[in-house]
Amino acid sequence: MGFEDLEVWQQAHQLTVEVYKLARGFPADERFRYTDQICRASSSIPTNIAEGTGRYGKQDFKHFLYIARGSLEETKYLLLLGKDLEFVAQNDYNRLRNRCDKVGRLLNGLINSLKKEG
């Protein structure tokens, strides 16, 4: 089973795609500040899930899932900041925040299942 088969990766990838599409409309003067940061944070989530699947053993995999979870929290904050700075519309914020919450539940579930396996 590859990383593409994991529901958590699929949801995280979709979150990243949506963030990148939304970022097209951000102010040009934020290109090297906010826009790059939120794109890097969101893409770090599925990237670390994918990298973790290629590592040896469950401990390594969990380590990369923890990194992905940290990137998810960073993405949540940056979405909130974007909303407060009026780069992100309320409806886009709500939609993406709901997707973040779903990714978080899936990440936590996978981490917990790996913990139980030893």
C-alpha cells in the first residue's frame, strides 16, 4: 500500500490543492511572505505523510506524522491570520478549517493506531 492509498494523505493533498488555488488571489505584495508560508505549511502535511510511509519502521512513520500534525496547526493559524487580514473570505476559511479538522482527526487516528501496534 502506497501513501496515495491513505485517506489521511488524500485529504491532506486536497487541502493543499485548495490552499494553492486560494493563494492565487492573495495580494501580490504578500507573495514572499504570507503566500509562500501558507503554501509551504499546507504542502508539508501530505509531504511528511508520504515521506513517513517510505521510512523504515513504525517509529519513523510516527515521527513524520507528528511533523505533519505540526504543519497542520501552522496551516490553521495561517488561515486564521489570512481571514483576519482579509486575504481569506469567511466562507473559504470555514471550508478549509473544516478540512483541516478532518485531516487532524485522521492524523490522530493513524498515530494512535501505530502507537497501539507498538
